[in-house]
Amino acid sequence: MHPAISVIFFTVTSGAGFGFLTLIGLGVPLPESGVGAFFASLIAGGLAVIGLISSTFHLGRPERAWRAFSQWRSSWLSREGVCAVITLVLFALYALNWVFFDNRIVWLGLFVSIGSIATVFTTAMIYTQMKSVPVWNNILTPVCYLLFSLTCGTLLAGSFGYWEAAVVSLPFFALVSIVVAWGAKLMWWQSGETLSSRGSDTGTATGLGSIGKVKLLEKPHSGENYLTKEMVHQIGRKHADKLRMIALLIGAGLPIVVCIIMLIAGANGLLFAVAALAMIAGLFVERWLFFAEAKHAVSLYY
Amino acid sequence: MTSLPTETTGKKLGLVIDLDTCVGCHACVVNCKEWNTGGYGAPLADLDAYGAEPVGSWLNRIHTFEVTPEDAPASIVHFPKSCLHCDDAPCVTVCPTGASYKRGEDGIVLVDENMCIGCGLCAWACPYGAREMDPVENVMKKCTLCVDRIYNDNLPKEDQIPACVRTCPAEARHFGDLGDPESDISKLVAERGGMDLMPEMGTKPVNKYLPPRPKTHSHVEPEAPKAKALDAKGFLGWLDKTLEAL
Ligand code: SF4
Ligand code: SF4
Ligand code: SF4
């Protein structure tokens, strides 16, 4: 699949933003009010909103984007839009009370958390539902999205330096969640369903497989088309192994080392911020591969 | 509403494509483009049509495959591909706007271009590559089964069929109600062993493909013509020997 920058940016940043919102809603220790609370809200809400805005750049007709809220009964993309907007409105109310009245309303926070998790889950389901892309059509896809989102949220929350009040040691919690999230991703990479593992090949695509070996002789047109550009993208697979290593080193290795340092030498807001940025950078590579490596059934016709 | 229709008439209009007789002439492709550029919805656009890298949206494309049986020489199969108007159409249920829908009355899958936001999700969901984004209007285009011809009483009776079917010089394309087992087209499917493409995707296509008829294989190995031994005499013989010796 074509790795569109707008969609990569959207899934990574809104994932991190909604992950932070989940933790805020759960009452993770943060500045009690005022400027600190404002900045925490700005970063969490901002990441979520920037991501959503960037996703509209992917649309051919962004001016009609509002129509996407209508089909929540059947469409995961529509559900995602609805969940995101409801969650952000609830969070706006929560943040107002927090910043101006020193009041983190517990029940409202819980709704923000539930909404944030639902938003990330619905985002993941947009890809998971695609039978035409077997590698996405995997129960581990939403698991990875959710774990990555919560891990980014934890690291971002830690950057505000209020970890002392936490019930569990925040560096330890962050370390565990980094390991678990990337562990799930490794499993996803391992389990990699393919078109052939689902029984699809050029033979079933053309129905000619029962006669003999089927091979494309001539494409319909000599040039490219929407389908080959959007779905028969090849570049990603060439360097996949190297890119996976890069994603793991930056997105997992670096934050793990930082967390271990904090466990030994004590937590530090700046170090948390470094870990968060590294994790997000690693996820950009991971997300690029998520698209570039995915093989769509239509590639069997080309 | 992009749920699949719950109330249907049982009518399933669709195409049957005969892979035995298709000669790969692209006439259906051209007529499809011509009709759908003037008919339903936005024109089917091309970019850089006369330049080095032309691209454009087409609702029907002909691929050509080479099929090699175990025990016989390879043969060529031309393979027209367009929307199969699936019964369980994933392209419909993924649509966030309600632009992509399947009609209860005849099973045709359509896009309401005024509602489409061009998100491309339906094209991702279709395993067959039957949907293409228009490069100018930025809305999703797909085969309409010539919904603006088949019910159009302003056209002569013989033209009230999809443009591709009307134009095919090899009569490789057939149109009719695949939901009615007594229709000519259903009988043709039964008789010729019509098949679904990628049934494992669970889309339940309405369109069917008729496989190429079995070929009669000759069991005698074709003989390569052997070079005749030259035994020319006289001057030619002398010339042959001399040239050989050079
Ligand atoms: S062929 Fe593709 S576009 Fe047509 S109905 Fe089936 S899934 Fe949808
Ligand atoms: S591209 Fe248009 S028709 Fe297709 S899913 Fe998006 S809004 Fe629906
Ligand atoms: S017009 Fe008929 S013979 Fe020619 S490519 Fe189309 S289906 Fe095949």
C-alpha cells in the first residue's frame, strides 16, 4: 500500500495524543492547575487534533469531510470520526475545569479515557477490517495501536515531572509498557498473514488456476494508474529489514535505555521527553512500514 | 446508508464474461470510457493524455495472462475486469459518508458522487481493484452497469444494455439477471461452469467468468525441422567446401 505521509502522521500523532488523553482522564499526576495544566492539555489535545486535521489532507474532497460522521452504524472510519469529536468535546470541558478551577472531574475524566481508547481502537479497525490486505486483517493490529498509544501517553505524561505522586513508579510503568507494546509489534511482524496464507494467488484472482500456472503477460495499460500507485506500491519491501531495525532501535531501544537510566538515577522530566520523542520517531518508521509492506489483493492482477 | 440492503427483490443484474472468446481488443474499454464520460456522474478524466505519463480513470480494464498447464504449451487468456457488483460488498460497508451503496431493487453497486469525500477507503476494501479515484473530480468512480442505459427508454431496445456488452465484437460479454436461475445468462453460467473470482475473499460476486473451453491437445511432439544435409555437386559443391574451409 502507498504510505501516504498524511495518514502516517495522522495515526502516529493522534495515537500519541489520545494515549496522553487516556492517562490524563485516568488521573495520572500532572500539574494541578494553571499554566502547567494548560500545557499538558495543549499537548495532548493538540496532538490529537493535528493528527485528525492531517487525515483530512488525504481526502479528495476535504470540504465535505463532515459527511463522514453519518455512517457510524456500518463504517469504522465514521465511528472513528464520531468517537474523536465526542472525546475532544468532553476533554475541552475537562480541561476548562482543570486549568481554571483546579478541578479534575473524576467521572468526566473516565469518559475522556474511554473515548480516547475507543478512538484509537476505531482507527485501528479501519485497517483491521480489510480482508483485501491480509497482513492488516489481524487481531493484533488494534492491540499494537492501543499499546503504542498508551505508551506514548505515559512517556508524555512523565515529561511533566509529577511522577512522585504516582501510585506506581512511572519510569517502571513506562519501561513495561514499551516492552509490551513492541513485543506485540514483534508478534504482529512474525504472524504476518499473507495473500498466499489466505489461499489467494493469481490463479484464484483470475479463476484460471485450475488450468495451469498463471502469469501476467501484459498489463491493461502501459502506464501507471490509481490502483498501481495506491495499492501496488513496491518500494517499501526492499529495505524492510533494515527499516524494522531502525524502528526498533529508535522506538524501543532508546526509550528503554532512558527508562533504565531513570530507574537507577531517578526520574527526570527531560529524560521522559527524550524517550517520548524517540518513541514517536520510531513509530513514524513503524507506521511507514505498516503501509509500505502491506500487500493488497489487487497486486495479484499486476 | 452504507449498510447492505436488507430488502431486496432477488434481482441481481450483472455481467458474464466469456474468457474463451474474449480477444482482448479493448473495444469494451473504449466504449465504456466514451459512454461514462458523457453519462452518469463526473466525466472519466485523463491527465497528461498526450504526454509521456498519461494516467486516467477507467471502469473496465483488460489484463492479459499466460496460462501454462502441466502437460501442454502455454495459452493466452485476455481478462476483462470491472466491478463484480458483489452481494457482500465490502466497498459499501466501509464508506463513512453513505456515498457508496448497493441498490436493493437490482443489486447494482453505485457511488453518489455528490456525497463522496474521496477518502479512497472503498477502493482499499475491494479486493479486485474495481474502483478508481477520478484524478480531476477527486471522487470515486466505478462501473455503474450503465444504469443510465439499461433503464433508459429514450434509447432503442438494443441499446438498453451496458455499453461494453453492446460493443463487444466477439460477444464475449453477456448482461442479465443472475438472481433468476431461469434467465438466459444464468443458464449460460450453469452450462459453462461460470466461476467467481477470489471466492475466498467472501465478497460473493454477482458477475461470473466463463473459463476457457478445454483445448484439444495433440500428443505428438511437434518436430523441429532438421537442417538438410547439403550434398551439392559441381561448382556449388566446390564453393561449399571452399567456404567451409575458410
Ligand atoms: S467488485 Fe469491488 S467495487 Fe465492485 S462490488 Fe465487489 S468489492 Fe465492491
Ligand atoms: S471514496 Fe467516496 S465512496 Fe469511497 S468510501 Fe470514501 S466517501 Fe465512500
Ligand atoms: S470488447 Fe469483447 S472481445 Fe474485446 S476486450 Fe472487451 S470483452 Fe474482450
